[in-house]
Amino acid sequence: MYELVMWLETHVRVKSKTKMFCSCKNAVELAGEPNENTCPVCMWFPGMLPVLNEEIVNLAVRAGLAMKCTVNKISNFDRKSYFYPDLPAGYQITQLYHPIVEHGEVKTFVNGELKTFHIHRMHIENDAGKLVHAGSKTLCDYNRAWSPLMEIVTEPDFRSKEDVIAYLEELQKIMRFCWASDADMEKWQLRCDVNISLRKPGETEFRNRVEIKNLNSFASISRAIDTEYKRQAKIYDAGGKIDQETRWWNDEKWVSSPLRSKEDAMDYRYFPEPDLPPLVLTDEYIEARKIDELPIDRRLKYLNEYKLQEDDARILSNEKNISDYFEQIVKLTSDPKKSCSYITTVLLAHFKESDDNVSFDSLKFDIEQLASVINLVNKNELSSTNAKVVIEELFMNWWKTNEIIERLWLKQTNDMWALEEIVKKVIENNSTQVEQYKAWNEKLFWFFVWQAMKESKWAWNPKIFNDLFKKYL
Ligand SMILES: [Zn+2]
């Protein structure tokens, strides 16, 4: 038995409107024609100079703060030189020595246990273009060239594939919460290299690690970790040793193959980028980009403070638009439990059943209308059955809650005299059941409530009948 020790290097595509150093659209997935989004700057024509896009700094600082990192007030760009046809400049602009943010953490649940994974650093850098192999020819598409990336490097805190997946899922949520990226793995907005080493339990030193590249889904990450564990364990069991190397994962064959060893690691001749000044940020700039609550903070609040079920807390904190909607409803109703139930059982169910792609962003009614439904239910002025009718109408019409209640005669009458009359009538008409109830059958209580509801044509709240029967029986 060996202990797995892993750390991750994750590239996240920044969701900025334009590229990192020019004004071309940063629309990697949308770009239609090859080389449509290019200009003399990102094609690196002679004499062109890069100008840093402020929006990328803004989003990277937000993402860094969301990962509880320290934002460096001064960071620098460095030139990483290498030749490849997808890189017209012959170098990448990155941040080797002084990254924009460092030393943070990401908290998340792994199999029900709250864990913390530490962030070593995050820097910003540009992406390269894309090579398309067509028969014996290779074509270059530079739509992606100079589009911005954040590279997030963790500490060696990961001990299982479950740790890795849970961290990456939380990272996706964080990126979406701070608008920095959609972090969709299928669209290559998030990709991850896993560094894997093994050691005997109790060992304190780390052994040589192997970096696995080309992992583009949670499933392939999981398979690659299993496979690499077995490969290294077999070598150690046979008395061999592991060389530090980079391996390429083949997800069709479920095997990895060596890409390069430590010996043939490239010399990138890093040096400070002469075309860009140091990036200097003020305290005010950093302060203004702080995020009040992270997805995990909200999840913990829903569990501990609002006492919601674990599943509900997870659903309501997963996506920013759902979570923001819930937060607003709670502000308007002061009733987290009922707000949760109306969102998860009524709204989300409606979205699921509906054909026309409705979501929180395309609702026809204001949030105040739903809040007022919940408040009326809480004041016993609307039965929960009728509340569902009102919400269905809200989905379909432009009417407001109070208009619907008035037009459809849904208002609950709390005229106690009329209600007492109904209760008395039910008791009078069911004398046999009353005797049975009093003698031995307490379950009949609900029969009386049911009869009264029927008598009142379901317009009144069962809670009121409940109380009245307690009094009269
Ligand atoms: Zn450009």
C-alpha cells in the first residue's frame, strides 16, 4: 500500500471581452472562420507592442481574492522563449518570478468532510494558437493566440482522486461566482495537469513525481490517477525507482506514455518582459474587488444557520444565479426554509418541465411577486395549494400576485365565524366518527379536517381547521 500525493496545475480561460494584449475579440469558441479574430499585434508583426487588457487584471484579482490569495501589489511579466508554429511571437508572456496572486486556499466537501486545499500561486499568461492537421498538411489558426489564461498551482495537498475532483468542481463554482470564467471543461475553459507521486504511509519526504498532461474531463482525470498509481506501485514493488517526467494521457487506450524526462526539459531562457511595465495595484483597487461570500460560505450558512437539508444547501449554492435568487428571496421573506422549498420544488421543477428554456434570468415576474406569495402563505392569507396556482399564473401572465389572487378568488377568508360554522356542521353530521374519535380512534382527526376543507371548497388553510377542531372536539 502506498499513499498518493498530488498537486495540480490548472489553466482557466479568462472570460474577458478582448484578448490579453490587443483589442481582438476573445471569443475562442465562437470564432467562425480560422484567423478571423486576429490583428497585427496578436500575429506579432514587426514593430507591434502588447498593451495589457485591464479587464483581465480585474478578473484575475477577483478570482485570486475568491481563492483567499494575497494579491501582490507589484507583479511582473516574463518572457518564456520557445519556437512552435502556433506561437507567432516565438515566446509566451507569463509571470514566473512575481505572480499576480499567491498563497490562498479552496475549501470544499469531500465525501461529506470539509477539506482545505492550499493554492501555491496563480499567474496570468497568454495562450497560443491552434494547429489543425489536415492530411499531410498542418494549418495554423491564431484565433486563440494571445487569449488570456490563469494558471493556478496548488500545494501537494491531494491524497485521492475524490480530493482532486471535489477541488476542481469547487474551483469551477468559484470562477463562475466571480465572473472570471465559465470554467467548462468540455469547452477547454478549464484544463488540468496532475502531478502524481507515491510514498509509504509515514514517510515525510516526497518522492519523484510524474506530471500527467492532456486530461480534459473528470472521468479521464480519475482514470489517469488510477492508472498512474498502479504503474508507480508496480515499479516500486519490483524494487525500481520513478524518474521525474512528464507523461501524455491517452484516454482512448487508458494508458500514459512518456512525453519528456527531466533531462530533456526545455530551457526557456526566461527574462523580464521588456515590452511591459510592472503591474502595480493599489490597496483601493484590490479592496474593491473583494467577494463577500463564496459558494462554500453560502453552503455552510444554509446548513448551519438556515438548517436546510444537505442536498438543498448544495443545490442552492452551486450556481450563482440560483444562489443570488435564493439570497434575495430570503431577504424579502425572512423565511429560508419556505424560500428554499418554493425554489427547489416549484421553480426548479417548472424549469425542468418547461420546453422553452426558462431560467432565473428569463423569468417574466419580479422576485417581489414570489416573495409576496410566500409572505401571504405565512400570514395564512393564501393556502399552499392556491400558492402553486398563483405561481403557475405568474409564469404565464404579466399579472402581479395580488391581481391573480383577486381575479381567481384565491384569497383565503379568515372569517372565523364562517369557519366555526363549518366545523360545527362537520361535527354534527358525523356523530358516529366523533364517538369513535373520542373513544379510541385519534386518527379520525384528519377525517374531520378533510371534511371541513371539502366543505370550504379547499379555499381555506387546513391549519386553521386544525386549531378549530382541537377546540371543538
Ligand atoms: Zn489581435
